[in-house]
Amino acid sequence: MSLRLSFGALLVSLIGFNAAQAETPGDRWNLADLYPSVDAWNAEATRLEAQMKDLAACKGHLGDNAARFKKCLDLQADMYKRFTRMNVYSSEQLSEDTASANYLELSQKTAVLGSKLSEAKSFFDPEILRVGKQKISRFLAQDASLKIYRHPLDEILRLAPHTLDGEGETLVAQFGLMTGAGRDAYTILTNADIPWPTIKLSTGEDARLDASGYTRYRAAPNRDDRKRVMDAFFGAFKTYERSLGVTLYIGQAEIAPARRTSHMPPRKA
């Protein structure tokens, strides 16, 4: 794939998945199903950080016996579930209003927690590789409840040639916050800072052409409307060509060396 095509594909994907304000309260997820308040979210963050300390006690002991192995796997799985819920809550808050300083703060706190979690568990894969396939197979045979981890364990063993030692994985984890810089700058620029145009369609409707408006109105039945939508939307993009070009360049550099992570879902663009 050429560099130009790669940039083009990235631009289309970023436009397609850009966050936008919900049009009515009925369009929004009921985030109270996850946490009734930000205070509750903060309490969950405190619990997650405490679990990171508990996980540290697993280092050097994954191969002790099947019971200890399962206890550490269960702990990591619970941490992943907890973080995923927190990430969904903060990312959907930010999707509702990317210009909100409070929502942005919560999103950034999630990113910091994700980086800490990645660092806390960085010893896990290298140590599982040291435990080895034969011993892991014995543990699985001894405790049937471990079967839920068979696939992720197989994945860790399969990726052994691409896994660093403990120190190397920790070093990579410490750079986690840097990998989203281009995407984050793009998200704020296109959702909160660019003054998107509003045009009047042939139907008399006023169409505000932010990312969601563009996605909606580029499918207008009238061809002249579709052309005006395209011209107005990408005309606004053209105004910020240099800034957007830098974010796309950084984003492309981030995608190229992308590494797997077993605990973090992809951050919302």
C-alpha cells in the first residue's frame, strides 16, 4: 500500500468514527448503568490501583502451582473487566461532548490508568513463557476451571517469538501514553475546535457539517446537495490542512509499529 493510500484510508476511518454530540437525550447511552456518578468511577479507579499492587505479588509465582496460577489469572481478568467498564464510561462521556473539560479530564485519567495497568502486567507474558507449555498443560488438567483461559494462554505461547523479556515489556508499556498522541490531537481538533460550516439544502433544511452531519448528508438524494456537502466539509478540512496533516503523519507512525496488548481495548477515535 502506498503512503498516499495509507493516509487516505486513515482519514476516512477517522471521519467515519469521529465522536459527535448526541442530538437528543434519547440518543445517549444510559451510563448510569455502569456508574451512577463520577465519584463512583473514581472509587473504581482506586480499587483498580489497589489490584495492581496485588498483581505485583504474582510476579515470580505464576508457576508455583495450579491454584496460584488460577488466582493470578482471575485477578488479571477482573482488572481487565474493571478497566474496560471504566474506559467505556469515560469514552462515551467524551463522545457526548468532546469540548467538555470535565469529560476530557476523565478520558485522560482513563488513559493514565490504562498505561499503569499495562506496566503492572508487563511481567505476565514473559513469565508465562518461562512456565512453559508442558507445565501450563498440567495446570489445565488439574483444575477444570482454568479452561476459560486456554485460548489466551495459547495466544501468549504462540506469540513467544514476538515477546520481549520482562524488562523489555515493561519499557514498552511505559511508552503507552505516547502512542495515542496523533489520534487524540485529531479528535479534539475535529470535534471541539474546527468551526464546521452550516449550509442550506435544496429542501430548505439547515445542515451542520461536522463529522456526523457529513456522514448523514453526503447521502442526500439530491446530487447538487451531495456535492455542496462534500465541498463545504472538505473545504473546512482544507483550512486546517497543515495541522491535520501532522496528526495523520503521527497517527501513521503510531499504527506501523503497533503492538498487541491483552488488556486494553482500542481507544475511541
